[in-house]
Amino acid sequence: MIMKIKVKQIHPNVQRFDFITKGDWIDLHAVEEVEGTAPQAGVQYKDGDERFRDVTFDYKLIPLGFAMKLPDGFEAILAPRSSSFKNFGIVFSNSFGVIDSKIF
């Protein structure tokens, strides 16, 4: 079964989708360069017998630059590649995303 999905470019730097030759996945790319900072540890303090340190983490939204319209009853799943940490040194805190066919 062949299904056509409408895809709209919403950023001028969107790359063509790279279809993976084995399977049904598509590689997506960020449309902007995103830089983050390493976690920063604050001053250590003691509360009774326990020691604590405030740590702040940087976070960034990574734009993909496109929108899609799916047929009713279908969804698209966004997931990071297993090599993202090895290649880019980043860990995705919310590593699963869904594009639903309904507009809220």
C-alpha cells in the first residue's frame, strides 16, 4: 500500500529527507545550528549529614523546519538515532515524539 503524506517546508534550510534503505524510517536534520553548555554545578552545601550541590542543565529546542499532514488514524513517530550521543555528545531528555493526524 502506498500512502501519500503532505509535507510543508516551514524553514528555508530544510534538507531533503534521507530514506533509510532498509526499513520504513527517514532521517531528519536540524535546520539551525544549536549549541548548548555543559551542566554547571553550584556551590556544595550540607543539610544535616547529607551534602548537596545545585546543578543546572542547559536545554534547547531543535527545529526540524517542516510540517506534515497525516491521514486520519495515522501518526508519525520521532525518535533519536542510537548514535546521537556517540556522534554529537547529546542525550535527548524527551526522546520520543508523536505527530498526530488531528489538529488541536
